[in-house]
Amino acid sequence: MANVQSINAILKENHIELSTKSNDGSRVVLNNRDLRDLDLRGVDFRNADLRNSDFSGANLSGADLRGANLEHTILLNADLRCALLCYADFSEADLRGCNLVGADFDGAEIWRTNLKGCKVSPEVLHHMLSCHKP
């Protein structure tokens, strides 16, 4: 997993400023940002504030987004294969066309999340929606 320093390097390379909130500087704050098409494979975004950001086309495969706030985030056609998404908040997020194969959504909030055209296994989708087979 990448640490805050490597996130800084990726963002600096793309002229994006990183803010931190926690005393130890470990909480990433990137709300209202244009992060389209970035290669963020394996990046550690645990508990990050990513609200209202645009990750369209970004590669977040293997990223750790556990507990992240992704409310109103746009992830159109993003690659989230094998990402850790446990307890992340995707309320009203746009995940249309995302690749969610192998992603762990355990405990994730998906209230009013647009999942149209996503690549996801039926079992995972049923689990995400808290559906049970009859």
C-alpha cells in the first residue's frame, strides 16, 4: 500500500494539492477534486474524505478505501478491482461502468448509489443490496 508521501508524489505530479486533517497527518482530505484518469493503484485512502471528487476513469485497483467518505463522488468507469471498500460511504455516488470484480464491499453504505453497468458478481451485488435468495 502507498503511504501519504507517495500519494503526495502522485498528486504533485498532477498539480493537485493534498490536505490532511488528523494530528498525525494520516487522514487524506481530497474533497471537491478533479482526480480523473489518475493511476492510484494500491493507494491507502483509509478513512479519507473524498466527497464530491471526480475519479472518472481512475485506476483504483487494489486501493484501500476502508471507511472512506465517498458521498457524491463520481467514479464513472473507474477500476476498483480487488479494492478494499469495507465501511466506505458511497451515498449518492456515481459508479456507472465501474469494474468492481473482487472488491470487498462488506458494510459499505450504497444509499442511492448508481451502479448501472458495473462489472460485479451477482453474489456481491446481492450482499451489497442486503438481498437474500428466496
